Amino acid sequence: MSKLNWREQADKVILNTGDIVIDIVNKQVGVLVSRERRISIEEDDLYFWHVNWTSNDMDLTVAPNRIWMEENSLKLSIIVGFYDLYTS
């Protein structure tokens, strides 16, 4: 799949506060809490999502997910199937 096609698909994924993402590997559930714009001098401005994840304290082999996720990376992870997205 071409790089342009990935970007086109990512542009079609719309994320909103309250959306739920499920990590397929860790079986953790996250809720998108807020979106933050971070200004970059070198590249276009970046957007990050604050995600509240369920914790799995009983299983020490499961690494916790990041609290802040860069928006385009999150969208690509949804497209390739690392995360399932359930919109509110």
C-alpha cells in the first residue's frame, strides 16, 4: 500500500473526546479524554490525545499503554488493526 493511501485512510479516521480504543494485544480499553495541539517549528503542528486506560495490575507481563498518543500514529494504529475504535 502506498504512503499516500495510508495518509488518505488516516484522514478519514475522525477521533473525538469520549471515543473508545481497545488495544488488541493487551486487551486494555482506553477512552479519549482530550486533544492537545503542540507547536512544532520544524514540522506541521502536532496533535496528541490524552487517553485514560484500564489498568491490568494483576498481569505483570502486560506493559501499560502511553497516556499521551500522537494523533496520526493513533490513526495509523487503528487502520492497521492494532487498536479497535468505537466512536461515541
